[in-house]
Amino acid sequence: MSSFEKKISDLRARINNELLPLIDNRPCAYMDLPYHPNIGDILIWEGTEQFLKDNQLKCLFRNSEYTYFHREVPRRAVILLHGGGNFGDIWREHQNLRLRVIEEYPDHPIIILPQTVFYTDKALMKQDAEAMKSHPNLTICARDEVSYTILQANFPTHRILLLPDMAFCISAEKLHKLSASVIPDNRSLLVMRTDKELAAIDIDKLHLNKDSVDVRDWPSMERRPRYMRLFTKLNYYCHRAGTFAIPLADRYVLQCVRPRLLRTGVRFLQSYTTIYTTRLHVAILATLLHRHFTLLDNNYGKNSSFYRTWLKDLPNVGTI
């Protein structure tokens, strides 16, 4: 077993060992899904779906911030809230949806899947903790040790777990199938995110050969795919038709958008032999594909904290 295989196996086992006793074979509702073109969040979604499938867990329905409305959920069901890097005040729309779900489902177990936690406004963090405190059965999963420490100190009334990203549950067989026909060339890849998490980077210090390096973001972030534009129209008409039609938009993203974005991300990364990245999930996908990488930090330390928590013992990978 290679070091990559052992690492992936160990991280998957940790997820199963911690989460399965909390779910206890009950049906799930999976909320706050990423209906946007960031392939990193699609990798989390794919891993979570594989976790449900591998453990024969029934998913009653799925939704996102765009398609959420209050539905009746069986009393014994567990609500899963999507993991990622948006617990805090940078990507506030997702935190607001979490707070709404926690308020509207006080009688259901709720699990917030592994999240990076970051607040610029400490008063808002106290406000969020107070709002969540009333829920009697809330589990919050931290995705790195820094986030775990923040949650333990500021959200002490809840069960706090330290778990790796759900993308590590993605099927190796599926990744192989998606990437098998791609032959990598000798070019290097530098993934530069183009949003508000980008930190100042001196590319010259990476000592890259400028003639053989491609500076890119996820392809779907550089140009919005046509099927994402179709979703915007479908979502609009479903909302006009009423809540009974909104699940059509959920099914479209699940069955059409998610697999296409996953395929795009895997084939994109498989094309390169040397990978530098400011995006955490490029590093996670590189690990899943058994590729070496260098992870550059974002502007508040998310990447370096995740690396130190889970990936620092992998050979021939590093962080800056």
C-alpha cells in the first residue's frame, strides 16, 4: 500500500468511525448543497454521497440555499449540513442557512459536516453560538485543528468533532474511470483562486519555469458552464411554479451538474505532473489521484492548518 493509499484509507476510517454511530442507520436529509461552479465544493458533495452509498444510508431529499424551504422530515431522520470552508462570516449566506435550519428543526439531530471556521467579527461569532445553543442535538465537525480549538472555546454546548474533509470518501474506482484516458504532459500547474480568499503571492519565489507553467483556476470558475446557466433558468421557473416544483432543480444539479463538474475537475488536474495550488481541494484531489503537490496558503490560514492537521506526513508534498 502506497503512502497515498494508506493516508486516504486512514482518513476515510476516521470519518466512518465518528459519524456512523451518530447517524445509526437512520435516513438523512442533506442540505446546503453547492449549486455553484466551484469544483472543490463538488468534491465534498461527491465524497458525502459516496459515504451515504457505502453505508447504505437513505437520503430523503437534498437542497441548497437556492432551493431550501421547510419540509416535513420524519422525526427519526438526521439532517446533514454540507461541509466546506464557510462556517463564519466570509461566506455568510451559508451560515445564515445553517442558523435557519437549526431554528426550524429543533427536534431533529443535526450534523454540520467538516468545516473550516473563521470569523473576522468576534461579536458575530458569539451571536451565532448563542443562536445555536438552544438546539439539543447539534454536532459540529471541525476540518482542522485551528477550527476545532475555536469551536471548543466558543461553541462549548455542542458535540465538537475533528474530522477530515468529506472529499476523502470519493470512490477510487470512479476517479480512475474519469482520469484513465488523460495522459499528463510535462507542464506545471499553478492554481490561483480568483476570489476574496486569495492571499498575496510572489510567484517568482516558487522558481517556476514560466515557459512550462499554466496559471489557472478551476476551469468552471474561469468560464461558467452552459449547464450552470441552464440551472439558473430552471431554478427561476421552479420557484415561480411553487414549492412542489423546486425539487426539479435539486434533481437537475444532482444528476446533471454535479457529475459534469466532477469530471471536469479530475481531468483538469490529471493533465499535469507538477501542481502548485492556492485552492485546498486541488491539494485534496491531488492526494486522491496520488499526485505530489505544493499547497500555498489562503488569506486566513485555512490551507496551512488543514495541511498540518492531516497531510504533513505525506512524502513529497509541502506547503508555503
